[in-house]
Amino acid sequence: MKIVFIPALIVVLINKEQDMGRELIRDEVESIRDGATAICLSAEAAEDIIRERGYRDIDPENVWREWLAYKAD
């Protein structure tokens, strides 16, 4: 089983940062992750969603590190 965020967690974070007009801090990123909508799917169903999106979402267990890496690119 795999947790999949709907919409993708990265999209939620990008939108929140744009709405706020400033960079998010770690506590905000983690709070947004904790309050985001997610579903638990079989590995196969989760991979289908990833293929449909065309990208992998950031790992919720490493949300801050992956958010910073995304921002650095």
C-alpha cells in the first residue's frame, strides 16, 4: 500500500507559497503536509496515478528536504 496525495503535495505547497507571497518555513510545510488530503492505494494503483500525472510527488516522510531540493532546481 502507498499513500498518494490528491492533489499532489508539491502542487499544494507551490500554491500555498504563491498565495502567501513568500517562502514557506519548515513548520508550515510540515503542517500543510499533515493537513493535506491523501488516500491509501495499492502500489499498482499509485504507480498508475504517477504515470497519469507525469511526475513523482515529493516524499511526505522527507517533505522539508525534498521541498528545499525542489526550490533549489
